[in-house]
Amino acid sequence: MSELLKGNFKVRNPVAAEERRPPESLAETQRKRALASIGGSMVYVERTPLNWDGDGDGRKTG
Amino acid sequence: MAKILIVNPVIREEDVPKHIPYGLSLLASIAIAKGHLVQIYDANAWRKGFGVLEQAARADDWDVIAIGGLTTSYGFIKKAVHIFRECAPRAFVIAGGGFLSSMPLEIMGWIPHIDLGIIGEAFVTWPEVLAMLDRGERDFSKTQGVCWRGADGAPHLNEVRPNIKDLDVLPYPAWDLLPLEEVYFPKGSQLYFSEESYTAKRRIDINGSLGCGLICKFCWHLGTTGEMIVEPNEQGVNDVRFTYGRNIRWHSPKYIVGMVKELIRKYQVDFVSFIDENMMTMNAASRGLWLPELCELWIQEGLQPECRRKGVPHDENCRTGVHWSGTSHATLAKKPILDAMFKAGCSHLVYGIESFDPYILKHLGKGTTQKSNVEAVQTCLDSGVRPIPNIIIGFPDESFDSIRTTLTHMVTCGIHSKPHFATPYPGSEWYYTYKNSIIEQYGGELEQFILSLGDASSPTVSISRNFSAMDLLGLQQIMSKRDFRLLDQAEKHWKRTRREDVPLAVPQESFNIIPRKVNAPMEDVARAI
């Protein structure tokens, strides 16, 4: 890895490391790629809990 | 001497980094020449995330951390400045560039950790501020071209700094402080605009001039063109005002060719992109001398590409010389100069065609007509240079008729385009005249509009009398597909269902715009930087 900071002197604490973040999970990677290709039959559904909170069973009456 | 960290913010995150931070690296060069210790962290090139920016802020005991960029980098800058304050509390934070010059009082309010703003052209102000900090001075109330904070933290804007007279006193940018080999050459060299830029392996940006004589209502210059002055507003508070005044300046052909030769010597560049606002208006301002002299010297100094020397089509075997691209204007680009540019190695020229509708063009301040736009495309092609015509939709007077006219001529001229959306960027005339409509469309939150700004390929706010963002998105799609049937259908339905003529955006007069020529100051004599 090249020096991320470039200058006319040597810094006290070199910044050469990649950002320290946990590796991305398969689910995260797949989600990002899927969202980037949304269109037509390419649809993505978030895994978020969904509870019906409308009136009755949602069927039209009357 | 000051220990300085300069940070280039991330911009156009959806694309690979293609453009070096020309202005920031120039300021780095000026600071180095004055004896300061300078480091650049090019966040836009590296794209490493804010964790690495934190490391950069902790890398040394910085006296100054400086950041600047276009308005579209505002979101990054805001977050970055917060990090600077957290990780380097002792550092004096300086901001500058377009994002600040267009609306200094608002920005200083929204980002309270900026200690000092540099407004407009920074070539003289920047080293002067650094020298003051070196001397331990913190009173900037008499310094031209800055927005400083009072004891209560409130921003105060000083008078504008005169533009420098002679651009050739500027050093070359500090290219060594940029990740050219690691990022820009391998990732950002190739451009799809022309065969020559498509085969570029070591492309770099250069700038030959500052300013543009035109007064396009969607465009902005932010003090680098002699169009910005500072005066007390209705509340008696100093604020920026943008005018039709111009201090247009260009580098001598000798300076430019010298810079390219240096780029070959140090980095073996094979393509340079002129990022000038509009090279053809510079040529007009020089009475037609600048570009012919540049082309002549380009060839004389051995920069003419091999294919042009031999008079053969360009291919990947063209190994010597430097191809280049630039910016042009429909009315000002004539065949003789285009021929000379092609001969010297010019591969493509970006034209702000914008529209082919006569009424829209008449009210744009661009000085072009439907005829000049059509002829410009053909004349450019005839010379061998490829035109890159920008198209915009969503102008205040945009209508189905104007869209149809533009699309018809796009097809005739062989233009494939997914048009930009007319966007009132801060600093432009339309930003100030439609500011109230913008604020209304963002529920009273102007900062949210600023955060939403990108490269105008997505709608942010509509300044069109007739069309909402939804309409414009559909029209953009129809134009990119060249689908006249859908356009006819959309118009029929739109006319049938539109109940009343309620304009979506309404222009208003603004303190910040003076629609006439009021020149900002320029130094009388050239002085060394």
C-alpha cells in the first residue's frame, strides 16, 4: 500500500492502513449489488419484520 | 512555518475518481514555496472512508487543516470538519472553494467548526493567512477575501480580494502530493468521449484559464472571474453579490506547453484534459490569438501526437505526443481554429449546447442560437474533433414544444444524450432568483437542498414553470430513448389533465444577484505569489 498522505515531510503517525472496519457480510454484499441493479424483474425485499396494523383484515367491505 | 494537512473531499462517489484536485494542489504548491510543511490526503482518490480520515487528522500535530471543493462535496466536508475538530482539536480549520464562496454566511452557520473561510480566489489570501497564523495572529478582521468569526462565533465577511492580474506567476500544482500512479492514472485515465481519450493510459487535468465572458443563468464562477463583490445586504451585513462583471485571464501558451512538457518528463502523460470553463471564450477575449499560438507552440515543442503528424486515424499504436481535450462554444468555434486544434492533437471538445429551442436559448445568456448550435456540431465533426454536446432539460420556460424541438435536432445531429436537469447551483443567477421556490420545495430546509446536489443527472429541485420532477424524469427517459410517440402521448395526457396553470417555481429579485456588469477588483500590476 502506498502512502495515503503525501507531502514534503514525514508525518509522526503514518496513515498507511486500510480503514479498520469489519469485513462485509455476504448478506450486505448481496444487498448492495441487488439494490444497484433494481429494475424490471430485479426486485429486492428488505428482511424487516412486517406486521399488519390496519383495520380488520384489509379486505374492502360495503 | 505551519504544518498543514489539505484534504480533498469525495465527490461523485458513483464514479471512479477522474479529476485531480487542481486548485488544492496548486495551493499546496504555493504553501510549499513559502516554506510550509504540507501533506495532502486525497479522500476522493482513495475512497477509504471516514475512519482513514480520522487517522489522517491524527497523523501529526497539525497547525492548519484545510478543505475545499464544489457545492456537491458539501455533505462530505461537513462530516470531515466535524472529524477534524474531534481528532485534531488544536488545528485551525480553513475552508474555501465554491461550496463556501457561493453562500459564506449560511455555510459558516451550518458548519460551526470552520475557523476561517477563504472566499473567491485564494492565491494571495491563502499564503497571507498562513503567514498570519505563523506569527500567532488570529485577528482576520482586516484581511481581504475571508469570512472570519467574531468572539460570539458569528461569521463576518470582509471585502473581496482582488483577482491576480497574471496567472503565469502561479507555480505548477504539487502533483507529487497526489496518488497519480496509485489511483488517477490506472483508474481515471480512460474517458469514453473519443478514441484518443478511450486509449489514454496516463491522462491528467490541466487548466489554461480562469473565467468565461458569458452570463449563462445556470452557471457560476464564485469569485474567480471578477464577478463577485461584497456589500452590506438589506440587514447591513456584508454578503456576496454576483454580477456580470468579468476579469478574464489565461495562461500564456509558453506556460501551458511548459507545464505539459514537465508532466511528460515527470509522469509520461499521454493525454491532458483542459478543465477550463470555456477555452473558446478565452480565445475570443484574446482576439483570436490564444488558441492558434497554443496549437503552434504545441507542435513546435514536439507535443503533436504521432497520428496527427502522420495524418492517419488514431489507434493504440499512436505512442508519441500528447492528445488533449477542452471546452468550446457553438458561436465562437470556427473551422480554422478547430482545424488547428485537431492538427495539434485535440480529440474532443465539450460544448454547452443545452437546448435547440430558440426561445430557451434566447433567455439563457449564452449567446447561441438554434442555427449556431446545429452548425457547431457539424463544423466540429468536419474538423476531425469530436463534439461532446451537453443537453439540459427543465429550463424555466421548458415546454413540450421545446423538448420536441431539442429532441428533433438531437436526432438530426446524431446526438445520443440522457439530458441533465436544469439545476440552480448556489452562485448561479437562477439559485438566487429561485431561492424561495427551492426553500419551499425542501420544506423550508435549504441545507437539505445543498446536501442533495450532485452532477445534475438526477432531479433535485424544479425551476420549470410547467414540469415537476416527475415530469422531467419521464421526459429525460423519453429523450434518451428518442421516443417521439411517447412524447406525443405524454403531451396529450398532460394537456388533458392539467387543470390550472400554477407555476412550480417563481423567479424573484435577489440582493445576491446584480444582473449587469459590475467588475470586481483586479490587481493593477502582476506580482509574484
